Amino acid sequence: MAGSEGFEPESDRVTRQLRDDILDGVRRPGSKLVERELAAELGVSRLPVRDALKALVNEGLVTPRPRTWAVVREFSPTDISDLDEVRSALETLTFRLAAQRSTRAGLDRLRADLDAELEAARRGDAVRARRAAADFHETVTWLAANELLSELERTLRSRMRWLLSRHDDLLAVAQEHEELYDAIASRDVPRVEELVMKHLETGRSAAAAHLRAAKD
């Protein structure tokens, strides 16, 4: 239909907005998400808000409450440990396959993600740097060229983006990604595997630091 190109349903727009707010730290863990209040804030009816909250519950970012409200999920130490175990298994495989199967077009896309992350990190733009870092990981999954792996990544994407945002040393993470990019581009599988283990440990340390800070 003419003029329909680029149309985004209201429920999708509201879901994207709330998801970004949660992942970017605008809506903090434990914050109330009340249908009526969100509808007024976002200028929509309550139906797309209700649909958005259901979607975010399924993505693991929101915890439902009775009737017409929910809260931003508060990830427990056990939740984070579980996510880290899954991330470790998936990323070890994903980065290895990416190094074996990368294409020139794929590497160009990965380089663009990396450049965006480096630029944002140097400016101290935490939101953009963390978003670009998560984009980098998703592009690596695309480079791995394994449809089942991509399906698993899509299922876990929001929770993994949340986990990947648990770092404050933006430039250090970007530099680790640059090392990984160089190893993937060189198809140096042993080097990729070594760097992934280092990168995973960086993520664990950052997540632990965030947990300690939240308790203080």
C-alpha cells in the first residue's frame, strides 16, 4: 500500500522505547511500569503499552505484577551467573565460527560497529558505546553463519545486551573488541579463542563490580 513503507506499529515502537530505556539505564531495576502512566507519557492508548510489557516479559527484562503494572527486572547474582554461563558457551563457539567463516562484506560490517564503539568510547558516550558493543557481538553471530546459533541469539538478545552493558571502562572493552576483530580478520582461530576467554573474564569482573556498587 502506498505510503506504508517504513510504518512501525505503535506496539513495536513502545516496546523499542521501553527496551532502550531499560538497557540504557533510564528506567532502573525495580522501577514501576504502570500501563496508565506509560500510555500518558508516551502519548498512546493502553493497548500498545500492554502488548509492549508482555513482549518485554518474554524477553526477560520485565517482571509482571498483578493487574495492570510490572517492574523493571532486578537481576539477582544467580541470574547473572546463569547468563554468564550461557554467554561463555555461546560466544566461544560463535567467535570461533566467525573466524572460520567471515567474509569481506561481513568484516566491513563488523569494522563499522567497532569504529562506532571506539568513537563513542573516546567521547565518553556510554549509551552509544554500549549499544555499538552489543551490535559488535550480534554481527559476530551473523558472521558465524549458523542459523540455529542466530535463533538462540535472538531469543536471548535483550538479556545479553543487558549483561554486555555492565561495564564502565568503555575504551578498554572497545580495545578488546579491536583485538578480536583483527584476529577474526586474520582467521587466527587459536588467537580468537584466547581473546574470547580474556573478554569473558573482563565481563565477569565488570558485572561483579556493578553488583557490589548496587549493594553499597
